[in-house]
Amino acid sequence: QVQLVESGGGLVQVGGSLRLSCVANGYISRINDMAWYRQAPGKQREVVATATRSGMINYADTVKGRFTISRDQTDLYLHMNSLKPEDTAVYYCNAQLQSGSGQRIDYWGQGTQVTVSS
């Protein structure tokens, strides 16, 4: 089992910045890739940025150049700059493990609300 605890959300004005943090506890040695997802009201959950165990990083096109994901072993961060109203969503930390049979197992944090006001 892995527990993910997020922090750092809040209310910010357009153009502002926020930093999200995610701390992993439990069987952290088995964590492979980690990611930030978000879900806006009435929309499906979408990936924002990923950081693999090998150090590869990818971003959704909508956040490239504005958001920066970083990872310190199994602690995950998301620096968000130049925030827009469309960034308003609940942000979730995700950790991916592999079972003994090779299946992917996803763990999720409780989510942290980010609200960008215009």
C-alpha cells in the first residue's frame, strides 16, 4: 500500500503562482512513475505532467512552459506559474506501481483544490 498526501492548493489570481507538494508513504520503494492529474467540474480527469523513475518528464500541451514538475525520489512537486482560470480544478497526485504479476497499480492522493480567479 502507498499513501499520497498532497498540499499547496488554494485561491490565486490570474497570472499568479502556486506550488503543489505530494509526499508518499508506505511501500515507496516500489513506486515507478509519478504524475499530477487534474479534474475540473464536469470534465474528465486529465494528466498534467508525468515524471518517470528514470527521470523522463512530460507535460500536457496546455501547461507547457508554465508548469514544472519535479521529483525527489518519491516526493513530487508541481510549480505552477502564469495561472489561468482554465487551470481551476482539483489536482491529484498519482503513483504507479507494478504488482508481482506485472500489472500496473495506481494510487491517488485525496486531491487539492486550485482556484484561479479573474
